[in-house]
Amino acid sequence: MSTLVLVALVALAEVAPVGLRSLSVDILGLVDQLPDAVVDGLVGAVQLVVTVVPFIAAVYLVVRRRFVLFGLCTLAALIASTLMALLGGLVEESIPYDQLAFTRANSWFIGSQYPSSTYLAALTAALVAASPWLVRTWRHAGWALIIASVIARALSATEVPLRNAMLLAIGAAAGSAALVLLGAPRRRLDPETVRSSLRRGGLDIRELAPVEAPRGAVAFTGIEANGAQVMVKGVGRDQRDTDLLLRMWRLLTVKGLTNEAPLVSPRRTVEHEALAMGLFRAADVSTPTALAVADTPDEAAVLAATYVSGRRMANLDETTLSDAALSNLWQQVARLQRRRFAHRALDATNILVDGDRCTLLDLRVADFDATDEVLGADVAELLVSTACIVGIERAVAPAVDALAADDLTRAVPMLQEPVLSSKTRSSAKRREHLVDDLRDRLADAAGMEQIVVAPVQRITIKGAVSLVGSIVLAYYVFNLASNWDAIWDAFTSADLAYVPPIIILMISTYASGAWSLMGATLVELSFTRTTEVMFGQSFLNRFTPANAGGMAMRVRYLQLNGVDAAVAAAAIGLTSVASGVAQGVLLVVFLIWGGSSDRFSDFTFPDIGTIVIIIAVIGLIVWFTLATTWGRTVIRPWIGGTMQKLRESFGPILSSPLHLTRLMGGATTAKLANIISFWLSVLAFDVDMSFPKAGALYMIANTIGSAVPTPGGVGGVEAALTAVLISFGVDNATAAAIVLLFRTLTFWLPTLPGYFFMRYCQRKGIV
């Protein structure tokens, strides 16, 4: 989080230096009105404290032989001071202090420059790194000292506000990084501490032993003085922080499922769970009974409750989980639904099964006045979780019997992966189409004719893609409009004799695409009809991102020619792979070929040593990733499975010289036709450029611009082509006119015939 804040501040310094300079002047102007005696006294006092306290802390750590903690704080301080020294200059360049016309104040202790940004960033990092070992009082005191130091810098007009915010972000990020590198302490509640804490609350436990609990929780079982068995659950700072981060992430990614349960402190968390136990039991739902709540000296909190025997449902299978137990569970859920109570973590991990009776556990995030979406999410979570164990039919039947029609209706739209917990989602992914089939089955049981999935995702790939593409396209359009007069003057000077060969080359790209598609399948296709389909699919590609519309049309064409749907989709994917390979090969060829010209020397490329280092670093990263447990268990099997599928699906094609020639030849010819068209567009404006240089420029721009997620790379390709032409030495207006001519003839002109070919293919039953 600190790193994200730092990135935002650096970006702000880059894009809005004028506004930040004005803000700095206003803030420093307010400070300048304070009496000098007040400023000098306060600044000097803070400087004295910020000098003495770190020295005392360092001496204390050395004397107490806390060398590991001392080294951790030192590492964090070194990381922060280095980053501050590197990034501080960026602020100085954006907002030069000497241009703000303010005189730095003095102090009775040290000059106004102390404490410096680097020193405070290092101090912040050391505090963050030491925080896991500090109690709340000392943490608060440390942050008070740092904030006071920042205020002192503002009072003495020592630094602009942006750099003060940056030093806090750098310090927090560096301290966190040090903890990641060397490891933070795993705070564990020991049984004796828990016993003494509960004893203060009036609960005398004679024996207490730790037991395994899910999701990293801390749990114990014990025996009271009267012989009754109890279970004790602990919530520490680490678990509270984890819950807060997960809640923040869910708030950012999922809407309509906000959790209002208090997580501000471990004490409030266990108190909320104790309240939930009481309310759930009042609704005739089986839960443990809360006995006591207590704090521990290290800021954790514990909850003691009656012991409940049984096995967690997640540890059962379809043979050991009875229908009677499922029926009992859903009857209890129905009671919760009627009272609008939501468990909010209702998966198999938090359900204890004892024979035919179920008990709900882990109520720390329960909701007592839940919305329809939250209630539906509870049912959806439990349905998927139980279906992963006993199958769809056995999971749905008791739910339909116990729940009211409204309960089922509001659960259907919530049956989707973003609603589910990570554990349930992972289990569901191991069973193909489980969530979709479960949603259809529940909708049938609820009598719903139409299923509309609830729009719960705030951040989607489609939304992010559309946003990025829209920004790039808007930027290009505004830039074009602002220079339209000069661009039009340059455009009218083009030599129209180059237009016919460009149009012929444009037509040849569709014939080449047809040739490539014919090479991607073993079924014999008509060249004429395939070319007609390629023209028709180009119309769809103008209005759908990632060529989705054109891909669908080509898949349909192959299906009607006797190709299986899965094989047809794989064949389209193979043509995309061939196009990518051709793109990479031609990029290298033209960079080497075009680089031999002195005019192309304006473009600088890494020397061979840098390239070797980059390749070595990438190789080490790949090797390290594959050597990890995740790499061995996930990445390697995925690579092996993918290669096996490629060999099975495309082995005959790749071993056939004819099909391979068609596939790669068509893809390469289409790329070369576009390169030649671009070169002719450049020559049409009397720009002296050789073919290899034009090819190199086009391949660079097309590679960059095609990454923009808009249909056909609209906006991105134009902006990239214009940029490379300007870098080559072409003036802005002429560069924009060249790109306008090229894209009009090769991208937009085929739209009209493409529409007619699409309609023709539909009428003739070709697609």
C-alpha cells in the first residue's frame, strides 16, 4: 500500500509540477505568518528529541543484545535513505525550492535543514520494521515523533509538502520490505498467557492445549475447574490486519457485499463473535455458547466458548456426509435467512458435523441485518462448498426443501466465482462448469425462466481494457483535432499515384489471411470462400476488441465445413500464434536491416552486454520460479500439459510442409504487405526513407500500438506510428498525415466491402 502511495506521488510530481508548485507556495505562505519565536522554539525542541530518541533506542538494542532487531531496523533505514536520495531529486526538479521565494527559518538547536528528508525516511522505515515488536503505546509515540518532525519541517519552511509525504511513503514501504526480506515475528499466544487472561475474567481453566485451526487462526481446547470442556479462540494483531486487508481488497473488487463487522481491534472482533453466537442461538441455530472474553498483554484477545464435538465438513467426503446432516444444516440456514442473519463465511471449513447434526463456527464477520445480496451470497457459498463434496444434486435437494422461494431466487444471481471465498473458488475450479451448472439447477428449482447474474465485480478485465483503450484513443483524437489545419494542408499535398498500389496491397492481406487459415486445418477449404470470410470478419473486428467478432465468424465458418467446435477454436488460435511468430521474426529482421542506415542511428538500442545481462536476469527469474514449489506443482505441469495438447491437436499440421507453408507464408505475406503499404504512404508525402527503415519503424510502432486494447489497436497504432515518424525527423503535421492516409486505406476503407461480404456470407450460409 505504501508503494502504491509512493508511485502516485511520483506520478503527481511528473504530470502536475505547476499545480504542486502553486500548492507549496500557498502552504508555505501560511506557515510564514507564524511568529518567529514560536517557530524557533518548536522546531528546536523537535530536532532535539528526534536526535536523542533514535540514539537511545540503538543503545538499548545493543545493550539488550537484540542484534537481529537492530540489523533489521538498520536494513530498513538503508533502503529508505537510498530510495529517498534517488527519488528526492525528482521533486527538487519538479518544484525547485529556490523558485518559491521563501527563506528557511532557524532553530535554537540545529539549522533549518535538520532533520533531512533522508534521515526522516530512514527513521520511519526503522519504526515500521520494529513495529511488530513494539506495544501500542510505543508505536503511537514513534509515529507522533515522526509526524512532529514533518510538521517542524513545514514550520521552518524547510521542504515542500510533496517531499514530506514522499518520505513517509518511502519509509513505510522500506520498513515493510525489510520485514518481507528477513521475516516478521510470528506472534503466538501461549497457553499460560491465555489461561491467566481468562482467569481475570472469572473463567478458571486447568488445562489448555493448542489445536489446529483453519485460516491461520489460533485455537485451544481446555478443561474448566468443574470438569467442563471449553474451546478458546485467539485473535491477534496479525490476524486482524489480514482480515482488514482482505476486506479492503474485497471492497475494491466486489460491490454489494460490503462487510460491516468491526475489525478495528482484536477485542472488538471477539466481542462481535460472542454477540453473534448469542443471536444465532436465539434463532435456534446450533453454535457454541460464549463464556468469556479477555485481552492479553500483547494486544491479542481471546474468546472462550463451550466445546462442540464433531468433524469439520471440509474433511468429510460424499460417503461420510449424510443427507440428514445436509438437511439439518439447510434448516438452520433457513432460520438465519428468515431473521436476515448472514454468516458471511458459510463454507465447509466453518461447519462442524457430528452425526446428523451440524454446528456453525467462526462467526466473527456475521451480519445481523443483511441485505438481499449478502443473504444470497451466504446460500451461494454453502451450495458450492457442499457441491464440491457431495455433487450438485445432493447439494441442491436439501436446500430447495428447506429454503423459501425468495431465498432461492436471491441466491441464483449470486452464484458466480467473484462472490465465493478463495478456498471455495479454488475447489470449484477443479470441477469443470460446477458453478454454472449449479446456478442452472437452482434456477430450475426456483422456477426462474431467465437468469441474470448480479453485476458484483467492480474491477473487470473488460472494464480495465476499455478504460485504457478509451484513454489512448481520446488522446490521439484530441491531438489530431488540435493540429487539424496543418495536418490537412500536409494531407492534400500527398501524391495520389501511390493510392492504387496501396489498395491492391490491402486486398492482398485478406487473401494472405485466407491462405493462413487454410493451413491451420486439415479440412480442405475453398480459397475464394475463405477470402470472402476474411473480408467479412474484418468488419466485425472494427467494432469488437481483441478481434473477438472476427474470431467467432471464422470459428463458425470452420464448423460449417465439418470442423469440430473445439478444433475450430484451436485452429483460429494457431493462426494467431503464426501471426505472432511472423511479427517477432520480421521485427528482428527489419531492426537489423534498417539499423545499417545512418539515418536510423537516431534510434538507440542496448549494447550486446546489456542484452546478455537482461537475458541472464530473465533466465534466473524463470529458473527460480520453476524451482519453487509453486513452479514445480503448477507452472511445470501447465507447460507440459499445454505442449502435449499442441502436439495432439496440431501435430499433423505442423508436420505437413504444405499446411505449414500456408500457415506461416500467409501470416508473413500479410505483414509484408502492410509494411510495403506504410512505406508507399511515406513516399507519397515525398519523405526520403528506405524500405528497410520504413519496415523497422512500422514493426516497432505496430508492436507497441497493437498492445492498446481497442478494436484493431485504434488510437494506439496511430499514436505509435506518428511517434516513430517524428522521432525519425518527420515534422508533426506530415507524420500525422502519413498515418492518416495509411490507416484510412488499409484499416477503414475495407470496412464497407467487409460489411457486404459479411452479409453475403450470411445469406449464402457460409457462416
